[in-house]
Amino acid sequence: MENPNLNSLGHNLKTVRLAQGLSLSQLASNAGIAKSNLSRIEQGEGNPTIETIWRLAVQLNIPFGDLIAGSHELLGENGIQVKLVDQGSDDPRVDVYWMSCAAHTMKMSEAHTNGTTEQLTFNGTTEQLTLISGELFVGPNDALQQLTAGDTYTLNADQPHCYQTQEKAATLMLVITYPNQKDAS
């Protein structure tokens, strides 16, 4: 049975990889995944995790939304579900996601950029989230902030950060703003 989410992901991934002149071997090595797994993802097969997709986006230096564009269903694993709601095309680039975290869930998120000096600026990638329901602890790994329904929090996504629930599940809207392209060059 064909999975349109995986087909969209595979097509988007292959298009970006080829446009950047990268071989399957190069990208797989850079992202820390097996070449055979990357090949399967590009063919619309396999079952890539959200973390794998994030690592590929970081290695390609593109927004996560560029890889999952065209997917209209939830992506999920380990109590986390994510759906791209909308992508901006302006500068700065703004993408909006709906996210759900089951009770007793922890999601460690790597930095959203590849860590080059030019991208680790005050005007780097930010995440602004608004908690719709439940309770959530969020922030840099060593400084989590507790949020309840209606709270909004902004963090620098160019550093590792965490989403964590305890007794209550959490639903939130997540807005990722990428740096101005003219500032990043």
C-alpha cells in the first residue's frame, strides 16, 4: 500500500540532496544513518523517525518543513505527534506545526542548525510555542520552564532543547522562525 507521507518525504529529500550535489553515501554518513535506510526513505519506504528526519534537515541546512511538505497526516513516535500546518515563504521563514505529547513523554531536540558560527547568532532560529491544553516543561536541557494551558514560551532553537510531560498530556502550536537569509550569509 502506498503511503503519501513517505512518498512526499522521499521526493523532497531526494530533490534537495541532488540539488546540493550530495551522494546517498555522503548524506547518510553526515546524518549518521545507514545508506540503505536513506535509500529506502527516498523511495518512499521504511519508517523514519522524527529524529531521523530532523537530522537530515539539519545536515541539508533546510527547515524540517521542507522535507515533510506535502504530508497531510501526523508524523509520530514515542508519544509525540507532529503535523505541519503551514509554511511561510517570506524572509524570515516561518513554519507552523501542531504538536501533541502524551503523558510521561520526553523529547530531546537537537539544535535546528548545523552549528556553524554564522548561524549561531542572536537572530538565529527560534521556536515559539503556545500550550493549548495540558502541562508541559520546555526549554534548554538544563533550564526547563513549566507551562500550563494558554502560556506562550520562546526559545533559541539553535541549541539542544527538551519537551517533557508528566501526569498530563500536552497539545501545542509551535511556530519556528528561521533567520533572515540575508543575515545568514
